[in-house]
Amino acid sequence: MNSQLQLQEEAASAAVTESDMANAIRALAMDGVQKANSGHPGMPMGMADVATVLFGRFIKIDPSHSEWPDRDRFVLSAGHGSMLQYALHYLIGYEDMTVEELRRFRQLGARTAGHPEYGHALGIETTTGPLGQGIATAVGMALAERIANARHGDGLVDHYTYVIAGDGCLQEGISHEAIDLAGHLKLSRLIVLWDNNSISIDGPTSLSTSMNQLARFEAAGFDVQEIDGHDFDAIGQAISRARASSKPSLISCRTIIGKGAPNLQGSEKTHGAPLGESEVAAAKRELGWDHAPFEVPEAILERWSDAAARGAAERRTWLNRVAAAPEGAAFLETIDREIPASLFGALAEFRRQHRESATKVATRKASEMVLGVINAATDLTIGGSADLTHSNLTLTAGMEAIRPGSYAGRYIHYGIREHAMAAAMNGLALHGGFIPYGGTFLVFSDYARGAIRLSALMGQQVIYVMTHDSIGLGEDGPTHQPVEHLAMLRATPNLNVFRPCDIVETAECWELALKDRDRPSLLVLSRQNLPMGRSADSEENLSARGAYVLRATSEPPSVTLLATGSEVEIACAAADALLSEHGIGAAVVSMPCWELFERQPLDYRKAILGTAPRIGIEAAVRLGWDRYLGEDGVFIGMTGFGASAPAAGLYEHFGITAGAVVETALELVARASGKD
Amino acid sequence: MNSQLQLQEEAASAAVTESDMANAIRALAMDGVQKANSGHPGMPMGMADVATVLFGRFIKIDPSHSEWPDRDRFVLSAGHGSMLQYALHYLIGYEDMTVEELRRFRQLGARTAGHPEYGHALGIETTTGPLGQGIATAVGMALAERIANARHGDGLVDHYTYVIAGDGCLQEGISHEAIDLAGHLKLSRLIVLWDNNSISIDGPTSLSTSMNQLARFEAAGFDVQEIDGHDFDAIGQAISRARASSKPSLISCRTIIGKGAPNLQGSEKTHGAPLGESEVAAAKRELGWDHAPFEVPEAILERWSDAAARGAAERRTWLNRVAAAPEGAAFLETIDREIPASLFGALAEFRRQHRESATKVATRKASEMVLGVINAATDLTIGGSADLTHSNLTLTAGMEAIRPGSYAGRYIHYGIREHAMAAAMNGLALHGGFIPYGGTFLVFSDYARGAIRLSALMGQQVIYVMTHDSIGLGEDGPTHQPVEHLAMLRATPNLNVFRPCDIVETAECWELALKDRDRPSLLVLSRQNLPMGRSADSEENLSARGAYVLRATSEPPSVTLLATGSEVEIACAAADALLSEHGIGAAVVSMPCWELFERQPLDYRKAILGTAPRIGIEAAVRLGWDRYLGEDGVFIGMTGFGASAPAAGLYEHFGITAGAVVETALELVARASGKD
């Protein structure tokens, strides 16, 4: 390019206004939705001005190095406005976000899914769409930033987490849990831009809410501002002030949904459907946008590239700081979550010791013992509990709590907020540098479902420590006794559900959870004490097979008992009684992880399940068990909700006992041998 | 009793102070927990003074007629403090709450479960324990009261809903959704007494929250007050003011957890464990309580009975008003939710008409058509949606919305609040007089899980309208596409999950949902259009059998295709192709409700499933299906999360097509005939 042309282009770029930049977003959003004949144009058009200022003036990202650890995180909590993000990515120059991708919006295999999907395109920091998840995940990211900052200093870690949230995000309950936690912990690097357009799907938000959001966020400890979301300088000033605040920030951006569409703007009609060809044309006239669909003039692209150049420059400075820092190399390793090999050695040693002892402990206690080993060997793990620390046993010796303004610890009192805990753990994992684990009672996985699902969908290494896992919790009664939760969690794709039966299996399951970097794991642990099932054993991590013969018989078994967790004890007692009292050989198969078992070769699975009649034993509902029982198998478990009473009595009451297993086994054996 | 004794007793009763009354609660709570060696003494002891004023001075209940429709509702949202409620019930004279029941606290079969369980004892208005559920359910009750009041007038309906909530309730996300809705709708008869003791399980609440709760509730539209929760007159004045307010009220009661236990009060140690014999003794000395365990002096019982007498008198006056009111009889019928027989006649007629037509509509649309019939025939139904009215199609012609201060309508814009919607529906049902239904996308059953579980546990007739039920929703992508939700919901005890395949089945399922008065129903409905499957049929409601042969073969079938909802169309197309192209007879079994199928006699179930090889077809995960497939059956469905694309392409992409069914059927038939 000759210098005159270059000068001309620079002049053109200089003449480009932020309004032009924003209109590029609007045009692309309209075009993308129109082409797909599906999607949400209203939000991108309404928030185009805010996004332009945020990305144009402030955000610190380098699209050429989208994984740069010290980048700002951007979370589109109002995920339905995905065309806003895709348009921004195209304009700012992420190489994978081509105009062709914009044209393929919402088509099979496109990077431009209906809602932003983590992993589909560079720079998508988290999957959003289920409302409120984004803001709560962002709290975890902002927390991760502060913890990493406390460990590595301002030179290496110093970035913001920006969120665009809609009315829906702020109405969802999870937003309350999230902002309470963020305000309490003074996560000053969290900046929430609220698309305050007064419209939701049913119509004006006044149909369903009268909340004073500014007062609400202030009550939670946020710095709050309200601005005209179409006034570029007001937006800029507000973001500047928010960045300087010692509190997390809410900026209420008063906007017009669908701004630019002359006949529809301000109406819920722009929310979730294409504007239609004629309204798109009218909007483009209104905006003075005289370009073909998906076409953005070079001068505007040039202006947008300035933001990328700013980020690239910041990254280069940062790289110099990393190179200069004595701990720079160690920092990079941490960010990649490199687990020291010594940890796995220590876990193997732990298992070795405990195979030889015969300690009877609850698996939640076993988990605490294992965590003691893990947390001593690495500080990648960030622990916590939703206010059940001494029940979940998630706090190990020497772990300091994270406190408001003080982030050197590694234990989080998440409060009575299971949903925000799960989402914050997603954020901690997504940010990089940490392996979060957090505890609650298994039954309250209900409360965290929305975020657990996202852990699985995004393939994040989040470890759930779910204790009090059955009627075995006793007196608290049916509201606290999970019966359907194992089925619910096992049905969830890409989630490993572990239900170990003793100390050794608990250690094995923790090891597997730590080794599986691309998937959440959920440990289901007993409140009550359980005996050792694996007192004499090999070095192999048998839980890695998902299911294995815990107790074999000398001859082919006459009956096979399948059980998990606390019911393995019952299976073993029944096997003992069958042999000693009836001379019947019963194999016991422990099944700590169905998901891993399903990944074994068919031959292995067949061999483990065997050909003898089978009895499944689990203090939960039957759903899912038929897969392993065969046509004539019997299930011994729960058929409805639990009850309030001491645990032993409940097992009797619901007929989940060794006696019941023996009786059933005798029937099955008799039937199999034709004596019935 | 002679009159002198009577006078002496009256004098003794008059000398009894509210402090004595409150100490009776404390003593019983300590004794109950100590005897059970399990439970939560701290909350009952801390809130004893507040409860004494509420029950002693204000509450309008008649323990002898615990179901009296115009009683005040009392909800112990902090359900772990159940001994507070049981002690109150004993003191105020519910006949089923004997001292023996208090002694049996947390034992099998006792009315005094670990957490208050609806239906276990008279006067327990709702099951609580999972934190935040109580306050959100109470919003539904308070709303029910206002709707009933609008319909029947002050003379017949005029009562309060009182809630005792703890820190946990206010931290849970559901509380945000609930108070936003209550404040918006100006539910002035809702009074929340917050046990503000600054203690949660992990320790001081300052570990995890800095929320200014008064400011927060004020932002939501509540009248707020803060008082010393141990100052009887302050408590009385605050409740009086709250009753007079035109807004819902929050009263922050500053209390000392475990008040009275000299060495432990104010500490989390009193929260969830017995105080121990010596501390109980010390507390009783401190309180001047010189009575045997579970013993309450007659004079104190006498004072407590005054509250019951006040309630009984109020009930008698109310009965007079009912007798005098022209609409009194009709009102009583409404409260019992008597569905007019004409409704079922109209539904039968609707089915008749639509069997003869061949309209291709989405089952969500079919549901709207059915609702048109239902809502025209009865006004017991209260509709609503979590801001997806025009997607769920829950609003029928002529339904007016309920608005702040105006409760004559019968449609609720619940806002983007699935969890509070479900809990409020529980409250509407529990209050009596209404059959609530509410819509959201099936995937967001995740957000409502906690309250759906309580619908089932309490056996409440709440009808969930869950649309967009699979990858069939298309472009919105995996965050919006349920795959594990059918399994999750089917695993939940006492919940009927209906997935109809066409207009006729949709009408049948709605009919079944209306007829089952003691159980929630959940309708799983398609976004996409579906053809009629039942064009020529009998009058019988075939969905009532749970599963039935939709399409028989002339000879015994060579293969049986099992399907639900939108996949019935695929099964039928495959059966057609198998017959016409391969001369193979395939039976099609529609399975709209697994739960009802499981309740059929074994013979029926065997006959329906047949002996031919089976293929299960459902656009969801396999978990649960093996029960119906048999050893050699094949499942065609989802194995992971969905994707963003137009629906038809997704069915192809995931291999859920008639072609795939045909191919699989050919393999199975070949194998069965030994040709493989």
C-alpha cells in the first residue's frame, strides 16, 4: 500500500465515530438473525453503544492470543444476545470469527451457536443462555483474578471481569446469591453492565417486577451508577469510575431494546425474533447504514482494530514483566493447572496405608483425609462449602479462608448459596489456574442443578463434594434425603458421578477426579460410618474401571450383588450370610462410577456383570438400574421419599438390609435352578 | 372443678408472663432435641419470644379446626427449627400434638419429623427444610389469599400469612425471586419475621455475607422494621404495624441464637446439635424453669390456650358470616377445589372433535387449545408463566393478569423466576381453592427443581407446563435443549410426567392432571408441530394406562417400537416404511406417562411391551429406558448434549430418524430370526 492510500485510510478511520462502530454491531446483528431467520436482535442493538465503548476504549484482550492469562474476561450473561458477541469478535478481529461464521449463525457446526458456547469460538469465556449463570460465573472469575493476584502480584495478574446482564439475569435467584457473595468479598474488578431496557419476553418488565435494582445492588455492597446507555461519554465515564472503585460495580445502562429499528424499537417484538426484511431495511436507513448485508466498511474495521492493537501492546508489556519476574515460569505452570506428580504418589501411598488398616469412617470423613493429602501437595485446589463446612468436611488443616479484601487464603465460605457456589466454581475453573471443589448435601444438588449442568456442558474440572447421600443421614428426614438425585446426576452427560464405599475407593475417586481435566466430577459421600471393603488389594485404582468384582467366589457365583457406596457393606454382609448359612456363592460388585464402567470394553462389562442372576442394591430409586439387572434381576432400594428417623431404623423400615438381600437371593437362586 | 379452684387457676394464668410462655417453648425444644439426641435447639430458643407474641397476641387459628379456610397461615421457613413449631402446636392445643409426640421427635412414624412435614401433623401448612422454600411458598399463599379475597370479599377471606425465616432462607436465591414477586404484587398480608441472629452453620454470618437485608427488602417493595427480638412489646408493635401496612413486611428480629443456654447462646454450637444434659440443666436454671423434662405447668398451658380460644371465637364469627353470605356455599365448594363435571364433558367433546380432524400442531399449541376448554369451564385454574407466556402458550382468551393491588385476574406474570413460580404454585395449592399451572421451558425445570420436589413430596396438585422439550426446539442450542430432564423428573417420586404425542393425548394428559388431586403433574410439550397419531380411536382415555398400542399389526409384530411425544411420529413413519418396504410388521407403543404405566397390572404391561424385539425412541438420554427394552433392545436417542441448528437438521445429526429406526429394526428382526 502506498503511503498516500495509507494516509487516506487513516483519515477515514479517524473520521469514524463510535456511533459508526456501534452501528456495525447493529447491522451485523440484524443481518445474522435475519439470515438465520431465528435469534434475538433486540439486545445487541440496544447494547451496541455500551459494547462499543467497553471494547473500543477499555477492554484488554488480544484477539491473536485469546488465551493470554492476564486478559480481561468478558461475559455475556444475557446470552441470547449472542450476535452482539459474535459481531464484536468479528469486528475486533478474532481470526476464527469470519464473516462466513456470522452468515452461518445458528446453523449446525457453526461457531456462532444460538447462545455463546464455551469452546466453540476463541474468546468465549463461558457458555451462557440460562439466565443469571453468566453473572454468577463471572463472580468466580473475578474471585480467581484476586486470588491469583494475591499469589503472583499486580505485575502478573491484574485484569477486570466485565459482564453484560439483562433483566432476566437480575430476576433469577442465582443473581442474588452471586452479588451477595461478590459484594461481601469486595470483588472490585467485577463490573456489571445492566442492559436496563425495561422489556422482557412477556412485555414491559413492569408486568412482573418493581425492584429498585440500584438500591438492591447497593445493599449487596456494590458501587452503583445509572447512565443513558446511548451516551458514549457517559458510558466511558461510568466504566472509568467503576474500574477505580474498591467495590464491585453495577452500571445501569438505560437503553432502548432494538434501538435503530424505527417501528419496533422499545418493544418486546425485537427481543426474540428476526425484525423482518422491511424493518431491517428501514433500520439501516434510519442508522444511515448503506452497505450490503454482512458488509462493514474498511474504515470502520480499521477503527475497531485499534482495540485489538491496544490489547496486543498490553500483552507485550505483560510478557516483559513475566520474563523479568523470578516466579514467571512457575506462574505459567500454575495457570495450566499442572498437578505435581508427587500428589499422585502421595495418594497411592495413602491408599496403601489404608488398605492395611481397618478404619471404619464415613466416606465424607475419608474424603477429608484424602483432601488433607491433596491440599498439602498442591495449592491449585480451592476449597469451600455452602455453609456446611463441618458436615461436608471440606476444610483441611492449614487452609485459610478468603476474606473481604484479603485473597491469600484458599477456602471459600460460599454461604447458603449452592447455586452461586457451583457457578463460581465454574468461573474459577474457566479463569484458569485453579481446581475448585465445593461441598453441600447431595439433596441440594437440586439447588445447584443449573450450574452443574454448565460444568458438564463446558467440560470444566469442577469437583462437587456431596455428602449426606441417602436415608443414611437419618433424622433430618425426607427433605434432606436424596433418592432421585443419583439418577438425575447420572443422566447428565459428561459428568462423572462417584459413589465410593470406603476409604480406599474414596481416595481412588478423588484421584480420578483430579486426573480428569476436562470434566466435572461429583463425589457422593455418606454421613454414616462404613467399614473397609478393600482391606487386601492390589495397587491398581479399581474405581477407574467404574465397577469391579470386590468380592469374588471360588466357583462361578450363584448370584451377583451389585451395589454402590454405603450399600456395598450390605452386599458384603449378605454375601457372607449366603455362603455361611446357605452355602451359596455370591459375588459382590462395587460400582463406584457408572460413567467409567460404561466406557469399558464390552467384554469387561460382561465379565463383571456375569451370568448369574443379579440384585442391585442402592438406597435410591431404581431408575437407571435396569441396565445392569437383566430381565430377571431385582432391585433393592427406595421406591419413594425417605423419612425422619435414626439411620439404622430407616434401612430396616425401607427394607434395604442384608436380610432382604439374602431372601431375594435365595428366591433368585431357586428360580434359576428350576426349584421355584 | 369448683369455682374456687377455677378462680385460683385463672389468677395463676393471669400471673403467667409472656416470658414464661416463651420459656415453655425453650424448655420443650431443649428436651425434644436432647431426647432425640439430634436436632436444632438454637433457633427455637432464639425465636421463642417472637413466636410467643405472634401466636399469643395475633395469630388467627383454631387448633380444633385446623383446616378452617380463613385461618392465618404460619410458615416456618427455617424448618430446622421444627421444635419451635411442635412446641407451639402442643402449647396451643392441636390435639394430635401430644407430649408423647414431642418425646418422639425425629423418630420413625412420629408426627414430629426432623423438619416440619406437611400432612404429618395438623396445622403444618407446608413442608420446609430446604432453605428459602418456606418464604417462597408463603408468597403463593399470600397471593392465594388476595385472589380469594377479590373473589369472595373481606367477610369470607381475610387472613395473614406469617413466615419465620432465617439467614439461610434470605441467602438462598429463591428468596430474591420470591420477595421481588411479593413486593411487586403488593402482597400486604405477607409478614416475614427474620430471625436475625447473625449465625449460620459455619459460624458468624459475617463469614459469607455483608448484605444490608433491610435495604434489600425495601428495594423489593417491602415495609421494613428492625427490633429487639427479645422485647415483647417491640415485637407486638412491629407486628401491628406490619399488619396495617399496604406492602408486604419484613421484621428483622435481632435475636440471640440458643438464648437461655448460658454457655452456648450466641454460638453456632447451638444450631444443629443437642446442648447436652449439663447445658440443658444450666439453661433451665438460667430461665428459672424448674420442671421435669417435657412438663409445662398448667397455668402456662392455660395462658397459651387463650390464643386458641381467640381463634375459635374468630372462627365462629366467620361461620356466621359464611352462613349469612349468599355465596357462602359456593365459596366452600371452591375451597375444596370441586372441579365441575361439565369440564370433563367438555374435554371429552374436545377429544372427539380432534380425533376426527387431522390438525398438525405442536403439543404446546394443543395444550393451549385444551386450556381454552378448561379455563372456560372452571375458574379454579390459575395460570402463569415464567416470562414465556407466548412460548408456553399458557394464557387463554379472556384471562386477565393479576396486577399489583388488583387480584381479580387469574393469570400471573411470574417473571424470569422459575423457582419462585414453582414454590408460589405450591403455596397456591396448599392454601386451597386453586389449581395452579405454570409454564417454562423444560430445560429450566433445573431452576425449579427444589420446589418441584416439594410439590411431589407434599402431594400437591400443581401442574407444570414445560414446553420446548428436546432438540426439537432447534436453534437455541444445548443450553436450552433438555436431554437429561425426563430422567430427572421420572426419577422423582410421586410426580406424573406426561409427554403426549398429539392433540388427543395432550387433552388426555391434561384430563389426568386435573383428576389427580394429590399429586403434581408435569406436561412435557413440543415446540415443533406434530401430526395426529390418534385419528381413529375409542372414547377411552388411553393415556390413563400410561402406555398403549397406538398402532397394532395384523399378526404378532416382528418388532415393537416404543416412543413418547414427538418421537411417536418417527416411530409411526418407521412402522409404515417397515411394512411397505420390507413387509415387516412393527407395533408402535406410545408411552405418554411411565408412572401410570408402572401402576398397571403386570399382565397389561407384558401385553403392551410384547415379546418381539424392542426399540425405544426418545430425543433424550437412555437412562431409565432399559427397563422397557429388554436384554436385546436398542435405544435411539441422545448420548450427550444437543447443538444449535434448525430442528430437522438436529434430528438427522443425532440419528433420531425413521431411517435409523428402520435400519435398527431390520437388524433386530434378522437377529431374532437367526439370520444374523
